[in-house]
Amino acid sequence: MKNIKDYNLEELKEELKALGEKPFRAEQIFKWLYIDKVKEFDEMTNLSLELREKLKQNYTMCNYNIIKKQESSDGTKKYLFDVLDGNAIETVLMQYHHGKTICVSCQIGCKMGCKFCASTGIKFVRSLTSGEIVEQILAVEQDIGDKISNIVFMGIGEPLDNYDNVIKAIRIINNPKGLNIGARHISVSTSGLVPRIYDLAKENIQCTLSISLHATNNEKRSSMMPVNNRYNIEELIKACKDYIKITNRRISFEYALAKDNNDNLEDAKELVKLLKGMLCHVNLIPINKIENGKFSKSSNENIMKFRDYLNDHGIVATIRRELGSDIDAACGQLRRKNLENE
Ligand code: SAH
């Protein structure tokens, strides 16, 4: 059955027309879905019983079941959602002083193969639809009874490898008639699919683009991230510079520090050379060791030295706060799950 949350407002109007209904009904339904956030068609009380029946026959509401919920000592929550086809995905809620952030997944599995990430190595199943992406937010909001202020596309999957659905989800999240979360409160992280970075630049969405850089030369980056064999650092940086020129938006570079791999001052020096003069920010992530992974976390001392070197040389750098690592909810710890093994 079709998922009613897979349509943007314009498409929903077309759907309603095809059912012989007036397009303004779509506006009403949209409001029920994203403002009132109801869970059943029968709660849409300004629609006739007949229309509600028609909707029930033609569409599902895609309400996720929570299979498992874990809470970290720092307040981070990790949800395992049943995506209703036998697969399950993880979504994380992080609580900061300035508000609540949800880290959403966009694919069941991931094709990118980054050597340090737990989402690698498990079979890729499929991309999520836009409705399945947005549902993660609705389901978490319902569970906590509170509104979310920020969304990061940093869960399982590569957002730019599911481009159309991710863009559609962002527009629904951002739409004042949808979830009404400001574009500046939405971040999309990519391992570096260069052609799609150019596409994103043209979308005219004011969201933040994060680039998983992690290394400053091709040999090292390719050994960590196979995608670098397709789009190397030079092409990636060129795309970023063009992105900044087109959008006038600052890019955030993610750099996961792994001990004796990419964390010494030579690397910091190369990073300064690479990013000098760009409108950007560097987000340093203490790497989380994964099962059987060869990369382990840098010492706190090295992480701070690395940050200080960047800051002293004109590159704004901060260390990402580690949240939820005790429940495997931190960066790189999310994985696709089968319902059978939960
Ligand atoms: N596919 C997207 C989103 C993935 S996750 C991307 O590659 O950007 C968000 C961030 O977590 C990325 O920067 C990713 O490289 C990083 N990450 C993955 N595994 C990690 C690990 N074990 N420790 C720290 N960061 C990790």
C-alpha cells in the first residue's frame, strides 16, 4: 500500500484529485500529519467518514513500532524502528542545552564501505522513502512528547546516494506547513559524492552540508574511504569551493581522529593547507572503535593539540561531543538490524 507520508503537498493534491476529491483536502491532511501529528485517519475529524474510508483503503500511515529503545547515561536515546517490511533501522535522539537533535537514517544498510564505520559490512538492502525518513522524526517526537529542533542526516546510509528521497524529506521537514524546522537546523553529511554536491548546490535549500573528509591525501583517504577512488580529494575540494560560491553557505568538514593514522601535527598542517581561505568549519570526531576495526581513538591530548593547531592557523575547529557511546549510538556505531536477531 502507498504511504501517505511519501507525498509532498503538491503531489498529495494530485492524489486527492485522482480520488475525486477537492485539492484543499490535501492541505487538511497535511496539517493533520505534520502539525497535529495524528496516527490514524480516523483522527482527521474534519474529513468525511467516506473520505477517511477511502484513505484507509488506499494508504498506510507508516506508523513505526519501536522494537527497542536504549538510553545512555548522557540522556541520548537510540531507537530501533520496525520499518514494516521485516527490516529495522536505528535513529538517535541527542539532547543538548540548545534543543533536541535527531540523527536520522536514510538507507537500510550502506554501500560506501568506509573502513571505520559499523554501517559498513552488512548487506545493503534498500534506500528509505521520504516518508520513511520523516517518520523517524514523528515517531521520536511522539515517544518523548516534545518537539525536535535539529535534524542531522548522519545515521545509517549515504544521503546523497538516496538523493531524491532525502531532498523531498528535507523539504517536508522544512516546509512551514510540514514539520516547520528551519533549513539552518538541518545538516546533511556526505562521504563525498561529488556530482550530487553540485546538484545540492542548485536546490536552493539553506541546510548545512557536512563533508566526511577524514584525511588530507588520497592514499590515506582511499585506505579509509573507498569512495575516494571514485572522487578524489582534489575533485571533492573543488566541488566544495563551488558549493560555497553558489550557496554562500559555510561547509562543515568532519575529521574523525584515529590514533597513529591521521592525528599527528603533519596531518593538521596538511589540513590547514587544504582548507585555507575556505568558508568552513572543522568538526573533529574522536573516532569510535568498531568491532574488528583497525582504527582506534586518538588520545585526548592529541585531539586537543590537533584542534589548537587548526585554530591557531586560521581554521575554526571544534571537537564533537561524544554522545551515546555507551549504547552504541555514537558516530559510526549504527547498523542495520534484522528483526530476527533482536
Ligand atoms: N554517509 C554519511 C553519513 C554518515 S555518518 C557520511 O559518510 O558522511 C556521520 C559521520 O560519522 C561521518 O562523518 C562519518 O564518517 C562519521 N563516522 C563514521 N564512523 C565513525 C566512527 N567509527 N567514529 C567516528 N565517526 C565516524
